[in-house]
Amino acid sequence: MRPTTLLVRALNAVLSREPWAQERLAAYAGRTLLLRVGALDLPLTFTYAGLLQLTDPAIVADVQLAIPTPRLNQLPAALATKDPDALLALVHIQGDAGLANALAQVLSQLRLDPEAEIARFTGDIIAVRVMAALKQLIGFGQRTQQHLQANMAEFLGEESGILVSRDYLHSWQVQLQQLEQRLQALEQRTHLLALKG
């Protein structure tokens, strides 16, 4: 089974728990949506049941829902909070105004509970452990990213001399201002001596 098919099934599982969302989206049956998560493009069509199905990628979508690549690292944390507004803050919506508005309302009111979805298939204990493992994995990834950024900054700033640190730059700016003040004072003295002599 393809990952895109699994993603559509997961989205439909969330929608099937919310009859009001299905009813709202069923009004847009036959309309298309392009879900863009980083580099993954998922062309979808709304069904008369208010669910989603994969469609031909050549069809121009009525609305686009995009989570840009720079924001992807915030996605797991937004999902973990179970706060729809945190997820909606990452999403950029464009296209048909009516459909975009309906999608924004559905997204803002959906109850996202990945632990409950996993528990339906595996049981509560395994679901809790899977979510704990995912949270640890996300935390590990974030710490690794922070350490890599700090190491690269240290290497580029201190060891290679390609970049300078903020502290060094600030110190250099203070010294430059002091030298400019001394130069102005010296020019004034020189000018006064030239007038006297």
C-alpha cells in the first residue's frame, strides 16, 4: 500500500469521527484540493460522503492547503498539543474562497487525537507507549537539530574564521565607534592648530 493511500485513510478516519465535518465537506463534492506537505503533493477530491479520495495530479485544484517545508519541523509538536489552532497556524490556504473558508473552519474545529486513533487498532497501553516513543523521537530530533546548529555556528565563527560571533561583532562595533570619536577629536585639534598657526 502506498504512503499516500495510508495518509488519505488517516484523514478519512479523522473525518469519519466528525459527522458535522463530513456534512460540511459533502457540499463541495467533486471539488478538488491539493494538500502540499513539504515536497509531498497529495491531489484529493471531496466525495458526496464528505470524505477524501485521491485524484489525478493533472487536475488543477480548487484550493491548496500547504505546510511549507520550513514549518514541517513544527508539525509534530502542533499535532502533539491536540490544539487545532496550532495546526492551522502552520497551514497556508489559497484558492476558492468558499471552499477555503469551509476547510479553515473544519480544520479549526477538528479534534486531533492520534493516541485515540492508534488505540482503536492496538489498545490503550500500546497506543500510550507508541505516542511516548514518538514524543521522545521528536524531542531527540529537535535536540539534534539544535546541537548541529550550535556546532556549525561555533565552527564557522570560531574555528574557521568564516563568520564572526555576535559578541565579537558587538565588541568590534564598540571599538570602531571609539576610534571614530578619537579621530573626530584629533581632526578638531588639527583644525584648531591650523587656525592658530
